[in-house]
Amino acid sequence: MDSTAMPGPPPHAAKPKGACSPASRRPAGPRVIGPAELATLRRLVGDGVSVIEAARTFKIGRSTTYAALAES
């Protein structure tokens, strides 16, 4: 091994957790549901329909539904 090699991790080493700054993240895609659908979604969940069933009604994912309900 060459004694003049640079110390430190190899160039392909994983970055430490949290190393990605918010400015360098990729932007999110377009909104899946609009304001009218969001209002209907809130009404359904408020009326006792489960979040999963409400998500199936709009053909969107459970995590997307939770994120939409948490936005405002």
C-alpha cells in the first residue's frame, strides 16, 4: 500500500445520516388530490370512515392520505 494515500473514507462510502440538506432534496411531485377531494376526504374520515377505506375511495395510498390530512 502506498504511504502517500489520503486518509479518510473511500469516495463511494455512504454519507452520514442527515447529511442531505433540504435544499438538495428533489422536489415533490404534483398533488394527488385537489382541494375539493381533500374536503371530501376530511368529511369521510370525520364521519367515521377509516382512513384506509377513504384512501381506497380516492385510489390513493394510506401514507398519502395521512399526509394530506395532516397538511392544514
